[in-house]
Amino acid sequence: MPSDTARRLIRRRLSDEVGRLDKEAAETVALVYPSPYAVGMSSLGYQRIYRAIQALPAVACERVFLDDGGEDAGAQIESPVSYESLRPLGDFPVLAFSVAYELQLAGLVRMLDASGIAPERALRTARDPFVLAGGPITFSNPLMLAGYVDAVVLGEAEEIVELALRAVLDAPDKAAALTQLAAHPHIFVPAVHADRLPTIAACSDALLPAKSVIVTPHAELSDMLLIETERGCSRGCTYCVMRRTTNGGMRIVPEATVLAEIPASTRKVGLVGAAVSDHPRIEGIVRTLAERGTQVGLSSLRPDRLRGDFVAALAAAGHRTLTTALDGPSQRMRDIIERRGQEAHYLAAARHARQHGIERLKLYLMIGLPGETDGDIDECVRFVAELSKIVPIALGISPFCAKKNTPLCGMPYAGVDTVGRRLERLRRGLRGRADVRAVSAKWAWVEHVLSQGGEAEGLAVAAAVRAGGTFAQFKRAFAELGHRPDGRGYAEATPPVAPDRERKRRLLLAGG
């Protein structure tokens, strides 16, 4: 049973939720997010599946989250219980995990261990709940889940969730459920498929847009209604899982549909998608919402879209920080990974931000890209310093981690020491000129191993978590599989370059 502190926390959060779909049904499943409540309730994908399950006949779902602080190394968590009824995980016939990124695998292990359920699929019995998974991680590397879950729904699950749940709930035993699920073209059953992955599902455009159900002040995106303006992306960035070839590229939700789905009383709305600023009517959407008095947040602003009128609309909608991706540290690296951002775009965005009263420009940057040198880092220092003379700059840095299903799959990690040196070079060069914050080079290496690994790498997470969950424990567990954090092979890596772009670059260098 949960502690009194946990009970009070859950009661307070439930009392502050708006829009919850309370439901009783003959059968109830657990919808589990292996990160804390604040993160899970800011996930539009998690909320979309919550809505989908609650719409099914004779099935309801209850939400379960990792304890606050449960992601920390060495964290000891309570036995997880559902928010709706305080039931433990072992009481549910199906545990449906929504997994967004690689490091959440540690949360999955902690939650099952704390519940007395073996995380390892091979160790569970017929008496244990059926463990189903889905979520954004399935677009890149579901194989890391293979040692833990009974089945994985690949890609967009809106039209598959009912079939998957009914297959499990109606089957006479687990073997029959697995056989039925394995026959589906978008469901991965490790016991049947081994490492052969089915194709990724794309739902009907008629089901767009996804929209959050529950609004809460306790989410990271506090009191914000989330809604898609588009799904997918039309661009071809070589590091990105959601590039134009994924699930038919970019699928646009009409402006009228987006606006009709947002109640006039909504005070804060988040427009969500892989390429929101590429929506052909995004400026009109933002302006209309601003005129309603609605504060608007956007994901994925592209630098080449930050023209003056659009930035003015964002300022009118309450933006105080203009956020976009610098991605590569130099123009050379941005060209190699096929980013459209040019220095002129960022300079114009900085000037528009200052003109319209936006307080700072926040840039996301990857370092440790294949083929990167100290010269690229020095170019970044020079350019960011130039931007800082126009508007205050915040720089958020992540080490590059290659993902499966992208052209850069298989590229090595730069190495913990190399990333550390380059980060320090940036910090020294930008001291007093920009606020520089970075993801840990060590934990980025852990993410890289999992993003490129398979069942063995996934199962190594359980050993590392049980040994304490520190980086040293992950390093030791991965070392047994031959992985090293020193970036061996990095210097020799040759990143793929778009042939047409490379031909044009060589012609320019040759003067023709």
C-alpha cells in the first residue's frame, strides 16, 4: 500500500486535474509512464492513448507513474499504484507502458521490481500481468525493449490499441494472445519475431489531431492544453527519426480544425508536432489565439521560419523566449546533417526578437557530430558571441547520439572525454556571453548504447539499476557486452553527405 505521503500527493494532484475521464468497466488496464507524473502528463502521446482506451467499450484504464525522483541514480521507489484507485501493478491484467526515450528503460525496471513483478520477460509466469509497450521509442529502436515486454505496438497506436488489448483480455492464455498479436503487421512479439521487426504503423489522418484530455498545474507544461497542428516532418535532417520518409512525411491539420478544437476559454495552449513552424498557416493560428487572449507555446521552431511577422505573432501570444535549433556547431556541420539553418536566419531571428520585446534567444546545439573538429567549436563560439550582442543567448547542448532508422545510424559516439573537452572549449569561449547548459556526456553515452543496441543492451539496464544505477554501474554492465565510452572509431567515422549538396559544394570550392 502507498505511504500516507504518497496518498496525499495523489489526492492533491487528482483534485487539481481538469478533464479527467473517470470510468468504470468490466476490465481495467494500467497505462504506465516510466517517468514522474509531471513528465507523463506533459506527454501528448500518453494522453492520446489514455483517451483512446477510455473510449473503448467494456475497458477502462488507470494511470501509473514513476515516483518523483525515481529517475535518479540509486533511487528507491515505493511500489507503484494507480492514481485512480491506488491499485498495485500486480492487480491489472495488462500493463501498457508508454516509452518515449531510451533512459526511461531504467524507470520501467524500477517500477516492475518495486511491484514484485520480474522485469525480464523470460522470468515472468502466466500469473503475472501481460506487459505491452508502445510510444515514440518504437520509431527508432524497440529492440531494446525485447527482453522485458511481451509485445510492442510499433508507431502510431490509435487504431491498434483496441485490437491489442482485446487480443490479450479475450485470449484463453498468454500463448494464444501472443500468436494473435504476432500476426498483426505492426505489432512486435519478441518471443515470435526475435530481432525481425514488423513495419511502423501510421494512423488514418481522420484521427488527427491528437489533443490532451487532462489539464493540470502539476505538469511540466503547467495548465496547458496540448494539440497537434501537424504530424511528421517534411525535412530530411539525417540525425532525425521523424524525417520526411517516416509515416508519409508531414501531415497537416487544417487551421480551422486546430482552432475549432481549442475552447475559447482556454488560457494556455501548446501547439505540438515535429515541425510546427512548417505548418503553412501557423502564423494565422498563433495570431487568432493571441487575439482570444490565449497564451501559446510551440515546439520545433525552425530558424528559416522566424520571419518578422511570425515573431511578432509569437510575442503577442506571450512568448518571452524564442527557441530554435542551431544543431551543428558550424555551417559545415549543419550542411552535412542537412539542416537548412544559415547564419543569416539566426541573425534575423535575434533582431526580430529584440524588435518585438522577446527577452532571449534559446538555441539547441548538438556537439560530437561525426567529422566534427575543434575548428567547428570555435566557429560556434564566434557566431554565438555575435548573436549575444543583439539579444541574450541561452545555449542548450546535447551530445550527438545516433538513432536507428536514420542515415546516421551506426555512427559512433564521440567519446565522453572528447565531448567533455569540446563542451569546456565552448564554455570558456562563451563565458559572460551566453548561458551554457549541457546534457551529461556520460549519460548521453548510455543513451547512445541503448539507441544502437538490442535485447542484450536492454537487459544490461536491469543489472545496472539493481547494482545502484550510477554511471559506473552502466559502464560496467555495458563493458561486458564490449561497449566503451572512449569514442573508439570516432575519428575515422565518415558521415554520409547528400550527393547533390556535396557536388554543389565542391563546384563552389573549385570556383565553378
